[in-house]
Amino acid sequence: VRGADVFIVQPTCGNPDTGLSANDALMELMVMVDAAVGGSAHRVIAVTPWYGYSRQDKKSAPREPISARMVARMLESAGIDRILTMDLHQGQIQGFFQKPCDHMTALFMLTQYFQDLGLDDLVVVAPDAGRVKLNKQFATKIGADLAILNKERPNQQVAEIGYVIGDVRGKTAVLVDDIIDTAGTLRAAAEAVYDAGARRVYAAATHGVFSGEPWEQLRSARLQQIVVTDTIPLPAGAPDNVRVLSCADLLTSSIRQIFTDGSVSDVFGGENQLF
């Protein structure tokens, strides 16, 4: 690796098939970075399609850590020269890095998938006000209307779904978010949209965390399809209506841009900051 640009592809997530935990993956990444730096690499680029601890990006209670910032500091201390990641939970995470942070998005591959389905009378439903910009872009690209769910989080991993703001009656709804975790919120959101009169409901997200008992939630959710990407390995036992799209082309195009000193934003037409 002496004098070379070294791209280390390592999502900082667990893998149930191998027994690797998220902490193991993060430690492996830092060890590999240190090895490349010690081997006199010209540049070391961490490629983490899933950025672990990204949801802990601020204090939501006194004396809580800001773990997303801590991970950024750890990676920089290990010796990375830049990081390439995808659909961060919040945009401010980019500011936790002193080194360049290149941001990819799965928006285009997800919208292309739904365009190819040929669905009509579509409405995109944002899970909360914080995801309106992403959902507005999604709706524009597939020629759909936009609605918003009223959602509150009284506790971590607990969400209360209220009412739908917008018209979904008789339409095919697409729930769009960056992460699906336990799928409890997704199931409740789908029920709220059905109660508001939607004819069919789909779901789309970049990162399928699927922790806890998500498949039980999804089997009772009456969703036509749940579409995610392969930034995180899919746990065993997924229902037949779960679809996984490959990020390989986005990764290769973005890595090529970094290697040739080009712009990662050009891969996405300058529309890769959807916060």
C-alpha cells in the first residue's frame, strides 16, 4: 500500500450471519486504517455506507454522549484522510469531521425503482417534519403529491403517530425515511395512512437496520413492498415483500471520483445534501 490511495470499505454495523457486532466492525475499521497508515499509504479513505452511532448526534437528555461526534474523532485519530458515507441521519454529522466528508444518497436509485414499478395516483408521505425535504425531492422525481405524518418521540425508539396532513384517500402511498429500525413506527405509520383512506402503501428507506423483532411487525403492516439498500446486511427470515437494492454502482462511481480528484457531488447531479 506504500504511496497508494487506500479505500477501506467497512460499514460500521453488525452482521448477524457472522456474529460481528457494530463495535467489532468499528474496531476492525480503525485497525485497518492504522495498518494502512503504518504501511505508508498516500491517502486512507474510510468507506462506510452505514455510519454507526449516527442517530446519537445530539444530547436528548442531560449527560448523554454525542456518539456520532466521538466516532468521527476516533476515525480521525486512527489516521483517515477522508470519509465516504451514505444518507447520514442528520447533516450536522459532516461537521463532526475535520477531514473531508463525502456524502452519497440512495435517493436516485430508490426513485428509479418506483418509477419502474409504473404505479399511478401516487403520494409520498414524510414520516415527520424533519424528513420533508427528502420526501419533497422523492415526490418530485416520481411525479407524486406530498403528505406529512404528525409524529412525536416521547422516548428513544418509541414514536407516537398522530394524523396525516395531506390527501392520501384512494391513492398509493410511499412512506420514505432514511432508516427502518424495529419497524414498529413503520407499521403504525402504515396503519395511519390506511386509516386516512390510502388504497395501497409502500415503504422505502436507505438503511434497513431491522433490529429486535422487525419481521413480525412488517408481516402485520399490510405493506405492499419494503424497499431498502444493502448498506446493512439483511437479517435472516425477511418477508417476501422486502426488496434490497445494491449500492455497488454508487460506491464505485464515488470512489472513482475521489481517486481522480473529482467531485462526488457530480455523481448525484449536485443533489446529495438532502437535509
